[in-house]
Amino acid sequence: MNTFEKDSKFVAPTYGRFPVEIVGGKGAILKGSDGKEYIDLGSGIAVNTFGACDSEWVDAVKAQLDKFAHTSNLYYTSPCADLAQMICERTGMKNVFFSNSGAEANECAIKVARRYGALNKGADYYTIVTLEKSFHGRTHTTLAATGQENFHKEFLPLTEGFVHATPNDINSLNEAVKNNKCCGIMIEIVQGEGGVNALDKEFIEEAARLCKENDLVLIIDEVQTGNGRTGKLYAYMHYGIKPDVVSTAKGLAGGLPLGATMLGEKVKDIFEPGLNGSTFGGNPVCCSGAVNVLSRLTDEFLEEVTKKANLIRETLSGAEGIESISGLGLMMGIKTTKEAKEVVNYCIDKGVLVLTAKDKVRLLPPLNIETNELIKALDIIKEACKL
């Protein structure tokens, strides 16, 4: 059996895969088992920060593998401590809990808010306000936090204690806080799975104000927007707010599974030994990859990310068959006249890998994609969108 046949027979059928088998690659160029080369504008859904087989990242990971791959969190390791220090110094957060994924990072954030509410407001103050069209993960509790009914209906009953306000509707957000015994507000700066929609600045500022006024925990979910994706180290930095909790994952370790939940001054002492844990969280190999990633996300590098984002907007805006462009930085959604899947299939045939989000074509290229590669891919996207 070939890979396609083995996958069909032995892998649980939870994914609608594209008919492409990846066998290698370098940077933004991936190689398929069909012998074709593809320009990758998905980067593993915002995971491969520097694309495939980045030599500096590979060297950092190999160096740790030559020492030891894993030990439990009963012992200290320098990659874990070094990464935590780097994150705190670059964000102003006070400490970090490491896990394996964005869903786990969000689970931790939810635990933080609920423990804070119980300790400071009362045991019945456990409701967290999230938004319609949000996406926070696929565990039972993060599904409940997700404000999309299509993710809920097959897995009821879900964890209680979440209400969903309308994005960019300040009145809806205020009513949700007013009418519930809340411990926190949890938002994405850009709703990725909800259609790559960036929240309004005024709405984000109102969420921060409500948390301060009502002694709530402000959680910013940066699982997809974090680690340079939007042109800032973390997307909340575009708006001058100070979250109490920031969750992230995806691009943090550049291709290895690592989640992080950053705790600010308000909640830095919320945990004590035994209240949370993770077998693989803070794994030294993953943390070594992340130290390499964050060390290279300098202000100068992030300026280049913004320039590439501007290039995409300038190239695609007003092109035939393209109705609008949403998102922030190198996290973009393109509303096309044609169905998004039709555009995706055309692009695959021509050697470009793009994604979808709701009814949009989604672009999440490696942050260091070469300009000539990006221009070539954009030309193909324009071809695909023509009526």
C-alpha cells in the first residue's frame, strides 16, 4: 500500500486531506511524492515559523537531542528556564506554564481565570465571556469556549460556564458581563478559524476596561496570532493593552509541539505545586527550538513581516475575483467570488498550497518566505480567482 492507502485504512478519518503527500522541503518550498514543488503559504497552519528544515533551528534542536530528549518536570532543565525568561522579558508577563498545544494552553488559561474568580469573587463566579465565531481548541472545555455551534452539536453536553458575545459589539460584551457571574473575558485579536477577522481596536480596549472595572481576568488567545505572525511579537501589542493571561502555541517552537500560558501580575501566584501539570510540557527539545525561534524574532525581522503583509495586500486588493482581504500581518483571509475550495484546488494544481477559513482563502506563509517566492505564489492566486 502507498501512503494514501495506508492513511485511508489505518488513520482515524477526522481530516479532509488534500491529495498531496509531503516528502521534504526547504524554507517555503515543499516537495511532494508526485515530484512537484509547492510554494507553502500555510506553514502547517502557522506552525513552521521559518518554513521547512531551517538550518539554524535544526542545529538548535539537534544540539539538545545530543544531550537528552526528555525528563520529567520533577527536575530542572535549562531550555525550559531560558525560554520562560525570554518570554517574560519580552512581554512583561511574570511567569509561564508550558504544555503541548494551543488547546492545553487555553485550558490552563481557563483554570487560571476560574481559580482567580473563586478566590477573589466567590465560588459561583466562574463564567467566562468569549465571542461568537471564536475558536479556542478541541478539548471538551475549549470546545465549550468556542463560539461556533457547528463545533458543539456532536459532543453535547459541553462544559458549562461560557457565554458568547457578538464580536465588535460593545453593548453585547457589556450585557454578557452584566448578566453573568463572570471571572474573565477570553478573546482572539484575530479570529482565525472564524474567518480571519481582526477585532476593532475600540472593542479590544472595551474588553480590557471591563476586566479592570469588574476585577475580571483578561485572556488573550494568541495560539495562531502569536510569535511574530501579525508583525508584532504578540498581536495584543498592536493595541496598547496589558492582558492578565496570554496563551500561545503553533509557531512558538517552529514545528515542534509546545504551548505556553503566560501569567501577568494579577494572576502570577494563582498556582501552587499540584494544581496543574503536563508530562511533556516544557520538553527540552521543544524549548530549544522555541528559544531559537524567539531569539530571531527581532524588531527588524518583524518589520520585514509587515512589509510582506503589505505586499500581499497591495498585490491582491482590487484584483479580479477578489472581494476583500481581512486579517493582520501574515495572517490573511481572502474573500473570493469563486468558492474558496475551487481557488485552493487550482492553486494546488499550479504548485501553491493555501488554506481556507470559513468561506475565505487563508494565507499563513512562513515568516521568512523569500519575496520572489511570495510574488510567484500571489500571481497564481490571482489567476485562480479570475472569473
